[in-house]
Amino acid sequence: MSQFKYRVTRDLVAFQDYCKTFDFDLFCEHYVGNSSISALNDKTKVKQALITHFEPLKEDLLTYKNDFHKFKSVEDIANKIGITPDRVKAYIERNKLNFSKDQINGLSGYGDVTLKTQVKEISSYKILKDLQLIERNILLSKTTAQSLMVK
């Protein structure tokens, strides 16, 4: 693990979140010695293939890490990922209970998410992924409903 942390990233939390966001199967036999583990830590043995795969992505991982850890407003997230602020606001509203008090601030006096609400310990790119999944499901449901109406 020390070679990985030296050559790729020291932030294992943001790295594992990156892998989930981009659907990278981190815990397969090809990358770790024991595929039964579900989280990386300082004692995890990783294979050279993991270092080789991610070393060229160091800058992307750094960008992801910085986005993951810093507070960003609904408007900042919307601008970064090219989605309307109302969709980001609705996403955070639906998921606000998943944030600790240290990870969300700027709620309205009634506890609602506003355009100025800020979150951290979540990546803008994960929010984009989750919103795209919702959009795909909506599109599929609409297509299915339309095909059922034609019959």
C-alpha cells in the first residue's frame, strides 16, 4: 500500500469514492490480493496492476479529491456538472439526511436546501452520476408507458 500511496494518492477515502463513482471494480483479484475485502486501509495489499492503472490518472484523482472534500454550493455543483441548479437542489434535498452536520450548511430556517446550501464529502461527479441514473430510469419508464399505450 505504501507504494500506491506514494505513487498515486494518499487519500484512500476519496479514491474509493472515485472508484464507485466511475464504476471501477477496485476489489477484484486483479488489483488486490484478497477480493473479500470491501475497503482499503494502510495494511491492504494491492497489486502492481492497480498502481499501473491509476498512476496516469493522478491529476484526475487530485481534482476529484479536492472537489470531494471542499464545501461547494448547489450553484457551484450545477455549474461544474452542467445541470440546472433546481435539479441539484432537489438531489441534495432528497439526500440531506445522509450528510452529517459537518458536511452540510446553509439550510433555510426551516431546514430546506437552498441555492446557497453547501455540501462536502461528496463529489459533484457522483451527484452527476446519480442524476443521470434517475434520468435513464425516467426515460425507460416513459418509453415503456408509451409502448403499452400503443398496444
